[in-house]
Amino acid sequence: MPTKGPGLYGSGTLGPWQDLIRRISPEDQIRDTLTFDGIFLFGDSIAVQDSAALERRLADSTGDSIAFHDWSGQPASAAVDALEEWSRDYGLPRRIVMAVGTNDIFDPPAFAAQVERAMKIAGPDRTVYWVNVYVSRTKQPAAVRDADLANSAWVNQELNEAAAVHPNLRIIDWSSFLTSRPNGPTPYLRDGVHTSEPLGGSARNELIAEAIKSGP
């Protein structure tokens, strides 16, 4: 999470991310995924790390193909821009996974509008699965960690409110999974944000795969 300065909400501000590592499917994979009624996924650095394993898991468990637009550091606005671009250039499958929002803890009030944009682009006949967020960066001071948690809850509340309006928006509740574990989130997160390997990455991918298996 590229951050700088104190920010308005206690977590800092999002720094430059455009040159960070990314994992974006080539055009032939995107088109093949559409042809075989697969899944589009738009994610941030967590997905950059975990999505190759998710691809294998889905192939084994559901047979679904998946195309990715994963970019470290990207906020929801950039992911929705990519969703809009793919919609225009290729069309969209009936299932879309949005694994973004973690980088929106730096400006929580802006997040709700991006969820609405995504739902408008997807339209009412597609299912959008959105992974909610949990951030409490272990290398930051206590006040920043507390702000991270508060801003994560703010982002998640905006998602909950959107789901109440859009019946085709399904929340994958990563945050509740982490906070309900007997030993808390620590075994599943290597830095309070990104998944540990293999435990955290496997658990998060399993939540996504199970949500997709359960259908719209």
C-alpha cells in the first residue's frame, strides 16, 4: 500500500501506484473467458499475489476460467475504470469479482460512488461479487492501525449499503472471516493487510471460490 503524509482520515494518503507490479490477462485469455462463460476479476496487490492460485482452484473446483486485471496499489476508481474499459472493448461475462477497496481506506467517502459505477456498468443481470476489506498495518503506530480499522469498517459499511440496494451485489465477507478466527487475523495476514502464504491466501481464495460455487 503506497502511502504518504497523514491524510484526512488517519491512515495517510494513497501514494503513486501506477508503476507498481500488476497481473493483467492478455486479450486472448479475456476473449476465451467470455466465450466459456467465465469470470472477470479486478483486484489490487492482494489479488496480484493470490490470483494465480485462485485460477487453479476455480479450474479444479468449478471448471470456471478467469481473466484478471490485478494492479498493486490501485483504488476502486481505477479498477472500475478497467471494468468500464473491458466492458467497452470485449463485453462482460455474467459474473464479475471486485477484489478492491483496501486502498480506499485513505479516502473512504469516495468509495461508495465507485461501487455505484461498477454496478451501473455491470447492469442488473450480472452478479458482482465484492470482497470486503480488513486493514490494520502492523508496522504502523497504534493510532494509524486504529484508523485503518475504522476506515475499513467505513468502506465495508458502504458496500453493505450498496448491497441493500442492488440484489445482484454479493459481498464476500473477508473481514468477518478474519475477525471471527480463534487467534484473530494475525495468522492469515503477513503485515496486517496482505495474506500470509499459504494459510491466508488459501483461506481468501476459498471464500471467493465458495461464493462463486454457490451461484448468484
